[in-house]
Amino acid sequence: MDDLVIGMAGSGGDGIVSAGESLIAAAAYEGYSAMMTKSFGSQVRGGESSCRVRLSTTHVFNPGGILDVAVALNWEDFLKFGAELPVSGATVVIYDSKTGVEPAAIPLAGVAPKEVFAVPIGDLAKQATGTDKAKNTVVLGLIAGWFGIGRQGILRGLEKRFAKKGLALVQANEKAFILGEQFAKEHPLASPRAMDRPMGVPGKKMLVDGNDMCAAAAIFGGCQFFGGYPITPSTEVMQFFTREVWKYGGSALQAEDEIAGIGAALGASFAGKKAMTATSGPGMALKTEMMGLASIAELPLVILDVQRGGPSTGLPTKPEQSDLFMAAFSAHGDVLRPILAPTSVADTFDVTVEAFNIAERYQTPVIILSDQEVAQRKETVDLIDTSRFTIEERRRPTDAELTDYARFRLTEDGVSPISHPGMKGGNYQGAGIEHNEHANPTASGKVHAAMNEKRFRKLAPLRLRRDLFHIEGNKNAKLALVAWGSVAGICREVFTRAKGEGLDVKLLVPWLLYPVADEVYRDFFASVRAGFVVELSHQGQLYRILRMFTDVPAGVVSLARSGANPFQPDEILAQLRNAAVSLQQPDVSVPSEE
Amino acid sequence: MKSSAAPALPVFQAKDFKSDLKPIWCPGCGDFGVLQAIYRALAAVGRPPHEIAFVSGIGCSSRIPGYTTAYGFNSVHGRALPIAQGIKLANPDLLVLVAGGDGDGFSIGGGHVPHTIRRNPDITYIVMDNQIYGLTKGQLSPTSPRGLKTVTSEYGSVEAPVNPLLYVLAYGANFVAQGTPADMAGLSEVIEEAIRYPGFSFVNVQSPCVTFGGEEAQVKAHRAHMKTLKSLGHDSTDRLAAMGLAQLYGQELHTGVFYRNPEPPPTLDALFRERQETLAGKALPRERILDAFIQK
């Protein structure tokens, strides 16, 4: 086998997530590509918890759909995850026999899996360690035994994890692992599914989540200040900064609220340092006024919005792509803020470095629109050659420009040299009030129009940045998929499979969502007669924005649904097949009005 | 430290801090006096204008940075303190001043005051307290006295005012003073002392609104009733005594230093700098920051 999707659920204390962590760490170490997502109930402690781990010998684009392996430590908790842990007839189902459920009576509606194992998971754990705390270690043994992955890596991981707590505990857990492994060997699968060896070389992969990647990329990109406030699912970014940024001469402030967080970051930018804040939907709402200030004061600032289900508190721990309208449009006055979206943990690095570069080059706030899945999933990432990145700095005034300094000089490209406190001769008044070239307040309509025009003009080159779009497939394809954020990973898999089965399809994945690069889309859509803009939101917000700013063929429709309802590659593939068939129908033209 | 880093030369005069911009304030506004006092204090402190960041929010008084030659940031309503902290932390060598009105500081921005105090950044906060919203033409403000009739309190205010002095003392501010443009020498002096104080310092200025303020809140009345804390024999190192006197806000006009912690605690910026120095050697080179994620 070259690809395996494992889903596990249990109650909070069962250590399901830590089993997932051990498994993915072992897989990463051995050179597999892997991805792990976690999902919890809303309880702070306890309650239900689950994780999915997908492994591949080549590349993992997404957490996968239907499970190949389902592990239920108890059924009540497993069933709470519904569509997040979907089971088919081909899924190998493993559960704790202590639940008292007969293999023929497992409570999974609509399926009768062929391979179901009631395993005395708790008893084996007790036998090995004296308590049933090591249930998760027994599960790892079962997985290693049946699917042939990670034995060395897992044993190594157990040793690392329990080393601090003494040799006895390490040995007890090793025993629990071996008991699980033995059980698997004594009860072989009817159709063996051992994983093939990975393509990668051991010890050459990173294992990281999107939030940590974003924070690391920001520091790499020169970020010297972070101001923020805890909010799920972005908090890990602040945690990374408050741990690491000092080492690079920077500072991080956990502020009293979302507004103070972005305010401090904006202050740091005014003082000449690269700065960022991170939040999620509710925090974005609060930061809106300060983003407007950043726009009119022309200060570079990076704002990370890790989207979750909304509106209001919504679904704090689940992904959704429903903040795009807010990111683009929540402003009073005429405002254009660039929005970039990462699609994976790996490209979160590129997107974050790019966000800082755009912010600095154009002296503008830039929004990184991530989502809960990309931000909190763990992914193996191939080593990144950081030397291929250019890091940009804001344009400072020259000595000559400082002799008659005009902070908001109307230049040809709209970018005016920017000074900062401490720079002699660069003294100016930053302000939220409209200002003339010399930064003095004004209520002149003429000046206001000129300044608005400047603030838009300077961002015009962004619409020509074809390098911020990933287009794959035959240039003249009639079928198309457009997807952004975490959903792009699903569509990348769909695209590969669709091509494999002979569909004439192409794929567009934008990093730059806004401003809409109208020409890029126009070129892409030129050959297209049918397709889908696939999004995890009720409204299909990117589709709507594309309709506002560029021409979208009538046959390209929105394929959108609310967050926490992950798309399955199979369903999108089925839609593409249907679309292909419909294109083969003779053209039934609508009689014209004339 | 903003105070100890003052260079011996060049010597600055008040006029060096005056910009060409003409204030929008009404003739006779108390804020003119505050502005003069700030010029004098800055000249006495002696930092060049380009090493000063002067931050404000929104309101008549928040226009004040623009009337100085310092770097200014006339930001959004109530948010000057967070912005100022970001500036100070990004460049601790700057002298950071914050100014605004009572509405800016104790109504819309009131939530930032306690947190700024407990963090103790080395910045100075000057509130021009006129007990009224002037820029929007005469509505109730958080420091308006009970019973005040305004365009939004036709029948008299039924709310008790915020007491800015007690507010900041209660949250542990280490330097708290009050002044009035009725005593320019005294006002310049407390502002200068506040700027020199290492840590967060707060100056409440009773700054009359000539257009919407009551008669008892004008410079003439101030002159008649003000009492210097010195003349009362107040010991400004006594925090409880300061709180006792501060309770008389709204009844008595006390000027001078209410409280000055003789043992200034470490500032936020100094603690951050210390942390940067301690951890500086522990970084992977920036271009290798991702190495920490490799599964070896």
C-alpha cells in the first residue's frame, strides 16, 4: 500500500491525540509523507477527542476522506465526530472489546465493514503497565502490527517521551506496544495491507503545524514584533513568538485585548520594525478599525486570520472559509488590503514571507487568511531552502529626500519613502485623519481623492503577480477547478485522479485572493466551459468575489458548504465526471430574444 | 532611559518643539497652555525632536502631536496607549509621550489604562481633562460632574464621574500628578518631572473648555481655587495619603505630584531588553530557524 488514512477517537484522557503524535513523528522520521489533524469537543479538558493521520510513500495533499483504519476506544465518543471520521465497508475497524459491543453490531449506520476487530485494548494495557493509561500505546502496537509502519520510530519515540519518567515506564510502554503488535500478528487481516517503504530518506523531514510554520516564517522574514491576544485557533502563533522572538532581538506582547494587540503591532511598525498580529474571526472584527488606520497611515503590518466557523463564536475549533468577505471589505472608506491564503503547512512559509514582503514594499496591511485545518494540522514538510527567498525592506528616504521630506509624496508608483522616529529630518505626523503630502491634516476633497488614488495605485502591480497563482493541467482544458486554503489540498488530489482517469481538467489555486488578479482568471477561464469554485463556506465567498471583479464562465459554479463538513475527493470527482458528460450534450441554445 | 540618555548638547529651546501648524482649538482653550508647558518640558529634558514619538487618539486635545516638531501619531479614538507601547518596545531609546482627552483615556480607551500601568513601560501619559466632549460639540464625558447639563444630558447627568487620579493610583501607577494651565510654571514642572520619571507616569491636566465648559471649570476659577500639594505639606512618597487627596477630585483643585514611587520598579522595556540580551546567544541563525522542526 502507498497510502493509509487512520482515524482514532476516544475520551479526553485516552491519549488518542498523543498516539497520533507518536505515529506521525515515527512516520516523519522514517521518511513517509504524513499529515495529522486533531479534533476535540469544546470541553477544555476531558470530553471527546480524535485525530486522523494520513501516511503516504509519496505525497499527502490532504487529511484524506474515508478512513482505511478506524480506531474507537469507545463508540459514544467516536460517533460524535460523524463526517470527520467517515467509515466505509472497506475500512478496518478496531475497537475496545470492553465496550461489550459484538463485531456484528457495531453502531455504524449504513456500512457493514468486512474487517472488524474487537481488541481487549484496555486489558492489554493493564497487563503491560498495571493501568489502562497505556491504551494508546497498545493502539500503536496494533497499527504497527497490522500495517507495518513505524515500529522503530515508535519505539524510539516512546523512549524519548517517557525517558524523563524513568526506565520502568519506558519498558512498561514498550511492553504495551509489543502486546498490541502481537495481537495483530495473531489475528492477521483477511486482505493484508502493509505499507510500502517510504520514498524519503530518514531524518530529512520537518514535522510542523501551520501556526508554528507561520511564526517561524515571520521571524525569518524579519518580523521583530508581535502583539496579540489568545484566540482559538491562532494562539500557537503568539506562543511561538513569546518563546522565540527575543532570541532574534524582537519582542512579543500579549495584550489586554485584540485591539491593543494590533495597536501595539502598528506602533512597532510606525517605529520602523516589521510587525504582525494573529487572530481569528471575532478578533478580526475588533481589529477592523486599526486595519483602516494602517491603510491610511500607510504602515506595513501583517495580520494573520486563522479562520474558524462563524459568525460570532461560531465553531471555534473547526475550519471554515467564511472570513474572506470580512478580510476584503470590512472597512469604512475605500480600502484595498492584500489578502494571501496558504494551502498547506509547507506553503505557509512562502505565503508568510511574501506577506511581509508585500507589506513592506507597498506600506500596507496584508492579511494572511489561513484556516483552522492548515493552521493546526501537523504535516511532514520537505526541507526548505531558505536561500531562495528574498526579504524586502520598506523604502527609507535618502538623505536628499530628507532635506525636504514629504512622508506621503505623490510618487509615480504611489510608494512614498517612509521614515521612522529616530531618523533625523524624517519627522512627520502619522495619522488616521486624511493628510497632504507633508502629512498635515486636511479636509480637502481634492487631496483626499489624490491620496485614495495613490493608496490604490501602489497596489496595482499585485494584480500582475502570476507567481502567486498555481495553475496545473492542459492549457485548453474545458473543465476547471478553483480552490483556496485547506480545500486546495483536496482539489489537488481530485485533479491528479481526474487526469489519471482521462478527464480534461485544469486547476487554479490562488495564494493571492485579493485584489482579484482579473487577467490571471480571464486567461485561465478562457478555454473553460464548466467547473467549480470549491469552498468551505455557506456563501461561496471567493466565487462571489470573482464574479465581482472578473468574468467567470456561466458553466463555472460555486461548490460550497458550511465549515466542519470536509469535502471528500470522491464527491468532487463525481461532480467533474458529470460535468464532462454534460459538455458532451449537443449545445441546446436558448432562442435569442431578437 | 529617556531621562538619563539626554545629551549635554545641543541645548533646546521651547520654540524648537513648535511646529508651523496652527492649532484648531478655540481661542482661550486650556490646551494652548498644555502645549506651551510641553514645549518647555521637552526643552528642559533636551532630547532632539526626532527622538521623540508623540502619540494621541481622537479629540480636540489629541491634535496636539501635530503642533510639535516631534514624530507624531494622531491615531484612532482611545488607542494611543497600545500604539505607544508598541513604539516604545520596538525602539526603547525613544522618548514616548502620549496625550489625549478624558473621553479618549477614560471612556473609549479606559480599558487600556490599567494594563499599561501594570506593565509599566517608560512612557508619559498626559490627559487633558475638560469634563466634556468638545470636538463633537458638548456631550457628557466620563469626568463630567453629576448634574451637568449638556446636549446629551438635558436634565442633568445622573452618572458619577470617573476619578482619573484615583483610577491610576488604584492600579498602581508609580508617578501621578495634576496641573492646570492656570499655573504654567507648575504645569511645565510636573510634565518635565513625569517625562524624567523612569516608568509609566501620568499627568492629569485640568484643561478648561472655553466653549462648552462651565464657569467653575475656567482658568479664572482655577486661579482662585487651586492649591499646590506642596503648600498642604503632602508627602508625595506616601501612596495612601495621595489616594486620600485624590478622592477630593472634582471638589478641590490640587496641583503638583500626588505620588512618586521613590523606588521605581523595573520598566517593561528594560525587562524586555534584558530578556533579549539573555536569550540572544540561543538563536539558530535566522536562515536556519526551520531546523528545529526536523525529525532527527
